[in-house]
Amino acid sequence: MTTPKFILDLREKIGHDLLWLTGISGIVLDDAERILLVRRADTGLWSLPAGILEPGEHPAVAMLREIHEETGVEAEIERLVSIDVLPPGSYPNGDQVQFLDLTFRCSPLRGEARVNDDESLEVAWFDLTGLPPLPDRQLASIANARSADPLPLYTGRPLAN
């Protein structure tokens, strides 16, 4: 996965210290209720198309950019389906990171699903009854994306008064 330049610039100043980033994930569902997934080059695992928000970039615009960059599919945003704070983690080089993840439901407009960058090993449409293993938080977001409830899932606890 290519590290954005703004992160490399920050890392020159803060080293491996914890960096708070906004991530974006897309649930792209077609008319047949199939979902678009990518098999990540860094982990070999299947995942929703995802990326990191660039400074000043609108989350919905970034999501559409990431979907196209990773899969070759042009899509449109339908709604926000989840807001999630992931636990802190680290990369093999020692960089510490924690993500706020915004997940969007999207519809494909045009384009053939294909590996479109060096971040993915495979790109494919999956029937919802035959999904590869996915993290529980992604499965919960997929369920909410398919529900009639327009409100996003919020996985944190409410603030104390």
C-alpha cells in the first residue's frame, strides 16, 4: 500500500508516534445485491475498498476516488452507513496509527471490476451468501448498508453528560 506524501511528511516530524487518521471504506452493492471486494496486497485478505482521507479532501469524494483507483469501477455515494474508531495498531516499520473510519454505501455506475493499482491482488463481485472472511465491523456495516434504517452505525459509547 502506497503511503500518502502527507503522512511521510508528518512521519519526518513525529517519527513512529501515534498518528490519528481518517479512513474511508465503501460498500459497493450492485442491482443484484452483489458486493465489490478487493484482496489486499499487504495482507492477502479480502476487504471493502478503502483508503485514507487526504488533507482538505471531502470524505465522499475521497471514497469515490479510492473505489475507482482500486477497482476501476465508477460509483456514486448513497449514504453514510457507519462511523467507527478502530483500535490503535502498528505497521511492520514501527509506525503507530489509529483510524476513524467512515463507511459509505455506494452504487456502481460504470466500469469493469479489475485490479486497477498495486494495492490489490484481486477484485471481484461477491454474492452476499458467499462472502470470504471479513472483519466483524465490516460485516456489521454491510448489514446496516442493506437495512432500511438510514442512520449510520456508531460503535462508540455516548459521551457522559
